[in-house]
Amino acid sequence: MPDLPDLQDLLPFLMSVARQCAWLVLLSVIFVPLERLFAVHPQKFFRKALLQDLGYYFISGLVPSLLLAFPLSLAAVGAHALVPYRVQITVAAWPLWQRIVVGFVVGEVGFYWGHRWTHEIPLLWRFHSIHHSPEHVYFLISARAHPIDNVFIRLCGLIPAYILGVASPLTPTGSLVPVLIVLVATMWGFFIHSNLRWRLVRWNG
């Protein structure tokens, strides 16, 4: 009879689930009242697809981080070996705020092209189409995505930052940059998928 997993072995996974639950509570506290007060299309929060959306939320929060660990580590090691040492020294000498700003710019360009390719390449669209399948839009739709779709788009945004050297798991401050890039991109994703009639830019044409 196989041994049951030790609680110590399950602790990292349980902590990840707890963090996902905490984020879900925070997102609900922010967006549920806002979507109630400022909805583009008034709709009920508790609907048939809610359980499915919650399932995607937890899958999107737990699985991609596991799948990203190896390719990002490989990218960091490869960049360290291939990028000229003078470039690495120059980037390492930048203040943290500059590396964060450059990381956001590079990451955003990468996310844009990754998202664009998921629409243009049929194989990638097969995974990305899940994100476009809901009939109603609200904040949780941001997390409704296939893990492969999530991983591909995140790699497109993070690998250039690793190659440039503004993000790296090899140093404490370098590991902060990719965390911030993903955190801001994730929060932005929940906002732009929310059922809110707010517009950041007013078009007068």
C-alpha cells in the first residue's frame, strides 16, 4: 500500500490554494459591488457558469506557475550564458525602479505579441478560444483560460525580460521584477474584463 503524502509535502500546495482564496475574496470585495453599481449590462453574479468560472480561476492560478518554473529557469540560465557580460553588468547596475519600469515595458510588448499570436496561429487559437467562449463578461472571465494559453502568453512577456536581465531568479531583486510584472498584468486583466462602464480614454471623434 503506497504511503500517504506527508502534510509537510502538501503545505506549499495548500498555501497556494489559500493565497488563491484570499485573492478571490479581495477581487470579489472590489468588483462585485462595482459591477452592481456601474454595470454595462446588469446581470446576476450567481449564474450557471459561476462554478465553471471558479474552476478556471483556481486552475489559472495554480497550474501555470508550476509549468512556468522550468522554462523560466532555463531562460535565465541561457541568458546568463549567452548575453554579453558587459550587458549583464550594465543592467545589474541599474537602480531597482529602472529595472521594474523596463521590465513592465518589455513585458507588455511581449504580452501583446503573445496574445496576438494566439489569435493568428490556429494551434494556439484552439487553446485561446476558451477565453472567448463565455456569453457574458465580468471580472472572473479574465481567469477563464486554458493553462497552455496562460503559460504561452506569460512566457512571451517574461522571457524577453529574463534575456535582457531586468528579471532573474538568481538575485532577490531580480526575482521581484517578474512577480510585479505578472501581478500588475493579472490585476489589469481583471479590470479590463469587468462588467464596468468606465472608460480610461474618452473618444471625441
